[in-house]
Amino acid sequence: MDLGLQGKRALVCASSKGLGLGCAEALAEAGVDLVMNARGAEALEASADAIRKSYGVNVVTVAADLTTPEGQAAVLEAAQGVDILVTNAGGPPPGMWSDWERADFIKALDANMLAPIALMKALLPSMMDKGWGRVVNITSQSVKAPIAVLGLSNSARAGLTGYVAGTARQVAGSGVTINNLLPGIHATDRAVSLDAGVAKAQGITAQEAKAQREASIPARRYGTRQEFGATCAFLCSQHAGFIIGQNVLLDGGATNATL
């Protein structure tokens, strides 16, 4: 399928590894030039170089923390005029309701709600002027069904989802779509961290923790960054212009809901 993205340009956040990298790779395969961002310069440069060699697209890298004004300014300077925005940020640490103070919530909001909103506010106008644009926010399955130990993530990502619900319908008439991808567990560093936490709490091995979690997923496995990236690329494609303000689950069936 021709996604109609050849020659487009995208900013993909937190794209040195994991789900962000999967999105960057899929867009590059479709012929999209990239602005890749992550906090760690070494991993970012390695991933960008691999994409250049594999797909022959132009890749600009910006190592910066998007939760800071300086980081946002650096990324936005490189990303002016992009056609596609993929927002992404690692989730806050797990814990219990009694663990978190105001500062913990502010940190979660900065990373998982306020930074994506700032990027959209800055980049949507040029997309609207051109009459075409795509925004995909990587959130979490917890938006559909909250996960008790991820209360910080539940809160911040739900706030972003509410913002997108209204904003997507305001910009759709200008040819710009905004949608959210809601990952369940995927084979990324985040999964390794979560499995390690379960292993420590239950006194089992990390492999046993992973097997335990896989058994709770109807697909009986973790997702891959490649299939996640392919879904992102489709939402950015010429075929997805009638998909507006939606929350697309990629969780192997783990969220037990009719709608």
C-alpha cells in the first residue's frame, strides 16, 4: 500500500529506541524525512544513522529534554514546517496512591501532557496553513482502563486525551488529523523495567514475571515496535484523513472492553 508520504517531514519524539523508534522507522520506510529527538545523544545518533543507512531519508537529530523550555525551543527550531508530529514520552514510575506528592504529578504532567500540548500548539498552525497534517500522540492503554500502580500515567495521559478530543475536531476542517495510539505492553525497555519490578515484589525471576504477564494477554505475547510503528505510519498516511480524534488500542486484547 502506498501511504502517500514520500517527501513529507516528521518530528518523532523519544525516538532513539522503543515505540518512538518503531514509528520513526516505519515513517522512514514510507519516504518521510525525520527530525528525531531524545534526551540521550549517543543512542539517538546511533538510531538515526541506522535509519539513514536503511532508508536513505534525511534525518536531523536534536538531543534535548522536552519538559524544559530550552529543550522545546531547540526541537521546535529544527522542526518548523513539519507535516507530521509524533509525540511520545516515557511513562512515570509506578507506585501507590500514597507515594505521590504534588511534585510527582507536576513532573508527570510536564512529560506526558504539557509537552505534547506545547508541540501541537507550535506546529499545528503551519499544518493548517498547508491544508494537510498529521499528529499522533503515543499515550497508554491506561487511558481506556486505568492501571492502579500507574496512577501518575493514568492522570497525565487522560488529561492529554481530553485536550486532543476537543482540539482534533477544531482542526480537522483544515485537513489536519490528531489521533492517539494506546499501547499495551510491548517488548521495550519499559517492559523490562516493569517486569523487574514485579519480579522483585513477588520474589520470582524476570522471565517468570514476563511469562505471567504474557499469560494475561489474549495474544499471549508482547507487542513489537515494528507493528506499533506500522500502525502509526498508517494513521499518518493519505488513507487516514477521516480518522479524527480517536484512541486506538494496541494491546493484544488485554483491555477487556466492548468499546
